[in-house]
Amino acid sequence: MKELAPGLYSLGHGKGGHVHAFLIDDGGELSLVDTLFEGDGKLVFEAIRSLGKSPEDLKRIAITHGHRSHVGGMAALVRASGARLYAHAWEADIVGGERRAQAVSIWPRQSLKLIPFQIGLWLDLPKHTPAPVDELLRDGDAFGPLQVLHAPGHSPGHLAFWWPERKFLVAGDGVATWPNLCAGWYSFNLNRPQHHATLQRLATFEPEIIGVGHGDPILTGARDTLHELASRPVP
């Protein structure tokens, strides 16, 4: 766990494509964006306890989108904490196990390191333990201290989150820093023009910290980095 700013923590590991989640402590209650790859939620529980909190202090969990790397610990965390689970309407039945996430091409378009994840999504393996979504999130909603941003392109119901007081943007899979800095994993972006428009919108927030779905957060030059990614032509 790494503290990025007061009350803002990044959780990550090498699994799931160096996937990351973000724990928010806004003065008593905890909020979590995404749940990492491992099915037992162990790293999240360890992070909560390291803050002197208990699992019951986790009140809400938001899922950026329904890909396996981001929903691994979801069911275990909901079961142990009683937290309410949030997602966009388009992703909710994927999160709940009623529909599989849309497959992507297995053609190597970016990095050979991504091929196992492309094959996994193509085969819909490994499956996550589903959990029912309690509340649907829309653009402009509040999630704890975060503002909800509908950020489609990577998937139709992909969400990003903005914390104005911290100038912190959760870009989800809109941006990746692993295996290299890019505007998300190319083969996974289902609607590339829409994804490009999302990046342009996210850049208008002028973030100082960017949390990404895969790879380490961007802590220096975040604004310029996002503007540069948003200025690239649609591939």
C-alpha cells in the first residue's frame, strides 16, 4: 500500500497485469475503487487493518468495469464488510455474473506481455465470484468524496472518478502505465473513438495525480501526460 495524498492509498501487485485499486479514507468511512485480481481480497484487508480500521469500516465499493482483474476480491470484500457495491448499469450484470464481459481480439497489437490477458478475456477465464450490485452509478453522482465520471470507450459502462480536493483522477483502464505508458491497452478498448473522446474530457480536469488500472500511479507531470495521451490521433 502506498499513500498518494492524505486519505488516498494505492493498492497493487503484479497479478492481473499489475492491477491497482484505490482506498479512500475521508474521515471515518472507507471507500474502495476496484478490488484487485486475487479472489480473497487479502491485500485490501491488510491495507484496511494497517490503517487501524476493521473491514466493517469499508462502506462502499465501486467497480470501474467488469473485467476480471478489477473484480477479483469483490465478493469476499462485500461478504466480510457488508459494503454496498456500485457499478454502471451496463456493467452491473457482468459484475453480478449474469453476462460475460465482451471478448477482445487475441492478435498481438501492443505487447506480448498482454497476450495472456487477451486470451483470458477471449475464453472468459478465470471467472470471478459474482456479487449483486446494490446501486447504479451515473455521470455526476457522488461516491464518497469522489465525483463519478462516465468514461466509456474501454467498455460501454467504464467509470472514472475525480476527487477535486486532492486533484486526483482514477482513470481506470482509460490510461495504463504497464507494460508501458499508453491510452489503455489497445486491444481492450472496444470503441476507440469513444475512448479518445473520454481521454479528452478527462484531460480537462487537470489532475495532479492519476490512478490507473494497470501499473503505478502517475505522480509527476500528470496533467501534461494526460493531455499528451489525449492529443494522440485515434489509432
